[in-house]
Amino acid sequence: MRQTRLALITLVMGLLLAASGGSALGQTVNENAHDFVRRGNQLYARAHYKLAIEEYRRVPSKAGDTYAQALYNIGVCHYELWETEKAVVYYRSAVAASRGRYPVALHALGVALNDLERLPEAKEAFEQSIDAAEGDHAPAHFMLGLLAMGEANYQAAAASFKQAISRFKDHFPAAHNNLGVALARMGRLTEAKQEFEIALVQAGGELSEATNNLKLCSSLLALAPHSVATLQLLNNSRKANR
């Protein structure tokens, strides 16, 4: 029998360099350190990642929060170079330099660990990111939802996607789509259908996963409940999301 599939959207977000005009963590640092970060950011923007790393490494440890920012940016460069293990090292260093108060670095750490299939560590990093942001970190909630889906814990996944939606500052069609997938896997097809519809509205109709999921969900509503057990999730690879 041909299996039906609901597509789960994987979202990698938040891996952006901090602005060079001020510390990512809001403390005053010396102007030379800012200059190194600014030049590194300019090189990063031109995809000169190795040269950018050289500039970021010039930031001294005494620069405080700008030093933590530079470590994080080095991690981003290594991630762009597909040197994920090195990225993990620098993300951890950035978190340590900021005394754990760096939600974006913690989220990036979770993404890298997830890529390496070190899932328990990834989950811990996302949870720490949420704690560091006092609960207000939609991307980390979203990623926790994906991890829960991978564990077939659809109730926890739905709760995480709902948190991501409530804390995102704008429309979040990917989270609505994935919430719909979680609800469908729990057999709550009417609610799932509504989430796919919302995802499509927010995406201006340009979200193929939600379009396909809506069609599938509508057809499943007319089938026996046991048919839901045949649904399979479809995760995009890291390469497809870069």
C-alpha cells in the first residue's frame, strides 16, 4: 500500500553575526575590538570566512562581551565552512565567555549538535537558550519541536511549536505547518487542517509543504482513523536549508 506523507519543515535561523556597532550582550568594550569585529563582518558578508576568522581572532579576551561575540562569529564561519565540530567548540567558548548569557550562541550550538546527530546535547542547548532568553526564544522552541517529533512525542512537539508561534514577533508559517503535522499524527485532523490553512495564508500561498499537507489532511478526514498511523514525516537536510 502506498504510504502517505506529511512534510515537516526544518528551519535553521538565528545564525547571524551581531552588529559591529555595539556588543551583542550590551556592555561597553574597547573600540579596537569593535574594529576587528566590523572588519570580520565585512569579510563574512563577502563569504571570505577564513579571512573573517583571522580578524575575529584579533579580539582580546579582555574585551569582555565583544570577545564572546567574536568567538561566536568564528563559530558561524566554521559552520559556513562545514566545519561543524569546530563550530561547536567556538559556540561553547562564546557561551562560557558570556557566562551562559548568550541565547543566540546557545541556539547555534544546538543547531550544530543537531547536525552532528548529538541529539541529547542539542536538546540541552536549546533549553539553555530558552532559559538565557527568559523563555522568549522562538527559534529554540521551534527546534525543540523538531526534536520531539523525531522522538514521536507529538504532544510535546505540539506544545513547543505553539510556544514558537506565540513568541515569534511576526508570522511563522513553518511553525503552523509543523504544528499541523504534530496534531495530525495525534489524530486531531480537523485542528491540523486549520494549522495548514493558517500556514498557507501567512506564506501567501507559497509553501509547498503546507499545500501538500492540506490536501492530504483533507483526504484523511474521510478515511478511517487508523490510516493516520501510516503518515511519515519528511525532514529537509541541512544543505537544503542553507
